[in-house]
Amino acid sequence: MSTPADGFHVYDTTLRDGAQREGMSLSVNDKLAIARHLDDLGVGFIEGGWPGANPKDTEFFRRAQTELKLSTAQLTAFGSTRRPGGDAVADLAPLRESGAGVVCMVAKSDVRHVERALRTTRDENLAMIRDSVAHLRAEGQRVFLDAEHFFDGYRDNRDYALEVLRTAYDAGAEVVALCDTNGGMLPSQVADVVDDVVRSTGARVGIHCHNDTGCAVANTIAAVDAGATHVQGTINGYGERTGNCNLTTVIPNLQLKLGYGCLSGEQLTALTPGDFANVMRQARLTRKDLSPSRLLAMLRRASPNQEAPALAEDDNDALDLIGMLYDNLMRDVKPGSTAAALLAKLQVPLMRVALQDSTFFTRPGHPARQLLDTVAETSARW
């Protein structure tokens, strides 16, 4: 089939989906470094995260506006539609102000999720999609739609699932990406659904596969064979649970065996260079294995170690380190325990304090320092 005027899309979501892998905790600096390598690799779109959903992603997009110079890729912000009964102008402000030229918006496409999770009507869900896409398009941003749990929704109510896609496309979405969110599909099933969507909607179709059946790459290739021209995935298949479609596998298959122009020849040979692999490895090693006591010591300027340097007097580093502290502490806390409840309450306040005053951890009388002391006392009893 013919390729769209803007070419075949390779859409990387390592910085969002990939960062949800167990043991992966990327700092803002990590995300900026990885984004530069992804740009050198030649992917078309880099999904940087969800601005407004957490301080780290918000900070990433703020810094990206001045520190991230991309030559190949377009930076993309991820987010959701307006809320049920909400206002697109207010609800979508973080996406609009992210500085990203492209927004990938997730929406419900399964009637059961619309009615039970969103607790709204089918018509309101369609209005949420229509209003949100139209608003961002009017603000000058390109919009892609991620149709969450699309294949499950299609199986349960084909007509409504297709109406979700038509609504987004008619409102101005350039791509409607079909998401196998629970990773349960098989290649032949994906091919049949994608073929029907392409024929029934006339929209440009994308594919977003998780790997729970071990078929994410095969499902992605099947979708492309059936007419999809936008592929989403992550480097090395990183992602929550069993991961996502592995771009380092699917790109060579699409390019060398099916003839799709994903990367240049020089870029294709750079899929597995040592420097690119080391960026991801370093991001994991500097955070994954740090104990709660070591992180607490670092925050209080005590016992710095060679694996993780002492914290600099910098707001961004303070924010990153508090995120590391929280992630590592929570990994060792049993759900429902007093320590878990305490730490859940500490995460956002500590991050906010760090953004406002990066010297809090050096001042014993500061309220945030007292909170850290409480965390230390709690962790000592685990």
C-alpha cells in the first residue's frame, strides 16, 4: 500500500511506557540524554511523558524547551482527554503549555470502561474526545489518539469502538492508534481488526502493542501488513509487566523485510551501539539497586558513594533524588503498612519543597527535613 505524505511513523515511547518497567527510574537528566540518543537514532516521534501528571515529567518538558534540540524527531506530550463534564481549555492546559508540537491523547474505546471506569455516558465520552482534539488542533498542535483497550472494546461493541476513532479523526486527529493495552491479541486477530478499521473509517491507523502473549512485535508487523502506517514501541521492549513492542526488533524487520523506510541505512546500523545501550544501562544502575538507607544518607549529605554521587545544590537534582528515594523505599514496603501510608503522603509534598528550595535537606529545622527524619525512623524499623 502507499505510504502517507509524511512517511511511515516510528513513534518511541521509551520515556513514558518504557520508564514504567519495574526497577526503572529515570531522572530528568536521564530523560533528556535518552531523548538526544533517540533523535540521533532517527525515530520520528519521542513521547517525553505526561506533563501535569507528575512533577518530573512537567520539569522535563519545561527544560526540554531550552535544553533539547532535536534534528530528526518531534517531541510529543502524552495526556488524556478533558474530564467528564469538564472544560477542555482548563483540563488540557498542561498539554497546551508543554511546548510539544505533538500531543498523543489517550481515550476510552471500550464501552465497559466508559461506563464503569469513567462513569459517564457513551455520548459524553465522544464529546470529550471531540472537544479535546478540536481544542488542541485550534491551538496549533498536532494530535494523535491512543484508543485504549481498543481490541477488547472492538470485540465487545464494534460499532462504538469505530465511532470513537471516527470522532477523533473528524475532529482533527492525524493518527488513531489501536492499543492492545493488555497484550492479549494474536497476529491474525490484529490483522483482521486493523483491516476492518482501515476500510471502515478511512483514518490513518497506528498500532500500540504490549507483550503479555509474547506477540507484541508480531502483532505490530501484522498490523502494518493490514494497513497501519504508524508504529509505537520502546527501545529493547521496556515497559510495564512484560513490556511493549521492541523497536530494536520491529524496525529492522519492517525496513529490511517489508521495505518500509523507518531509518536511514546509517541509523539502522546504530540500533545497538555501545553508547546508546549504556545510556539505558546507566539510568537503571544508578537508581535500581540503591538501598533506602543509602538514599537517605545521600539526601542528608552523609556517606556519599562512588555508585551515586552526592547531590548537587540544584532543584532538578533534588527533585530527581527524591523520586529515587520514594521509588526505592516503596519497593521495600508492604502495601497497606503504616510505612507505605506515610511514604505515599510524603511523595508530592517533598517534591514540591525540592522544586521551591533545594537546600532543605541541609537545614535541620526545615519541615521537609523533619519529614525525612520521620522516614528514616520508619525505615529503621522495617
